[in-house]
Amino acid sequence: MPTIVTEQNVHHRWRATYQDVLEAPEDMIAEIIGDELHLQPRPAPRHSDAQAGLIEVLRGPYRRGIAGPGRWILLVEPEVHVDKEVLVPDLAGWHMARLPTVPDCPFIDIAPNWVCEILSPSTRAKDVGPKRETYARVGVNNLWHVDPSVLTLETFELQAGRWLVGPTFRDSEPVRAAPFADVEFALDALWPERTAEAAD
């Protein structure tokens, strides 16, 4: 068996392979980070709501070119294989100069230009720790962390192999951040029900 890390922090001492990913339970998201197989359940509704909200605001201007530059491929939970890592970001984007078309295959072997992780209690330690380090190592240019529990979006830009902390946006602030700085959107698009409740 491979080394396995679950949200309960159960460990076994063997090196993970892609076969372990293929054999993972269907109701779990499987990743290999370093030598470890990470298993996590499908996202909770608040997580999914923020994920859907962000893809909605980005897809029009950056994928379809509606009131924006287009030229991006934006995917929800793609499987990415780079340098023996198997990563499943919540959202990922490739400029079409790096990935001209969406491949017709189970995974993509080109590192994204941008990834976004929706933070949750069960995945936070992984997302802000080894997974963030892996994204830097494989050459992801921009990273966003969205936290629905405190209504924030943190941004990071890769500089000389290290993450440079960028702007943090809160609540319903307007967002204009690399690599999607051409079009502004309101952060409350990611949690419309939460902001509506606050207004009542």
C-alpha cells in the first residue's frame, strides 16, 4: 500500500503510484503530493458554491472573450500530472499560449498558469502547505486561496521560485488581481447567499 493521508491523518508507509489514484474510492478525490497519496471527500456545499461563483465570473471574459480578452482555458477540478505529482486543483487556468486546446484525455501534463484552491477545514493544511509548495516547484505562475468561512480571497505570484504575497480581498470588495486583472468583479459573487443574509 502507498503512503496515504486522509483528513483524519491516517498514514501508511509505502510510496504512492498512479495505480493507487486509479484504485481510490469513487467518492474521494485522490492526489499524489510528494510520495503521499492524499484522499479527500467531495466538497461541501459552501465550498462548491464559491467554486461555482468564481468560474462563473471568470469564464465569460477569459474563456469566451465576452467583455474581456479571452484566450484562457478554465477547468473545474482537472487532474494535472507534472513531475510525478498528481494534482486536482479546485480551479485551474491555462493561457492558450501554453495549452492551445482542451486535451481529449484523462489528465493534463502541462502545469497551469493559475490555480485556485477553496480552503476548508479538512484541506487547509494541505492547500497552504505541501500543495502550495508543489505548485511553486512545477511552475504555476499565480495562486489564489478562497476562504468561504471568512469571505476572503488571497493572491500569490511566483517570483524566482517563491510565492510573493499579493493583495487580499474581503467580503464584497471589488477584485482585480493577476492574472485576471483586465476585468473587475465583486467578491460577493462567490457567496451571494452569505451577503444577502447579512443585508437582511
